[in-house]
Amino acid sequence: MDAGIATLEHPSWCSPKHCTAERGKVHRSRPARVRSACTDLMVITQLFQDRDSDTPLIDVTIRFPDYGPDHPREDYSFCFDDELAQAAGRMLVTTGRQATR
């Protein structure tokens, strides 16, 4: 009898260190982070994809820094599809360029 051990295929962008698909959850890329030198605000992006889906999504997390007991660190996570992520990226680039003029 064949034990029928299936191998899980990972997307090319999937990071073995961050992937949780083996435990029945989702494929994950390595997170990318950028931090503001002025405010310590951090933006983190990461691709993820449910094992049963063909569509990867983008998690954008905004991390507010710990400013003390009255304002502890908080993370706000948003899920973007590829089109929304690209449109939001273009808006940010355009607005960022306007701010530096």
C-alpha cells in the first residue's frame, strides 16, 4: 500500500521561514519593512496565499510605535488584492513626489 504522502507545492515567492502552509494555514513571503525616521511609524508588507486559493493577497500592516503607557504599540493590518495594491502604490508615489517639491 502506498502511504499517499502528498508534497505541498509552494509559490516561488514563499519563504520557508515564514510559511505556515504545512500546518494547514497559508503561504507567506518574507516581510518587507520601512520605518519613518521622524515618527518611528513602520509599514510592513507581505504576500500571503491560502493553500486552497490560486490568488495571492498583500497584507499591509501599519505599526504605530510604543509612545509609552498611554499610547502602546498598535498594529493595523489591511488586505489588498494585486490591483488595489498597485493603485495605492501609485497614489503614494505621486503624493510623496508632490510632498518633496
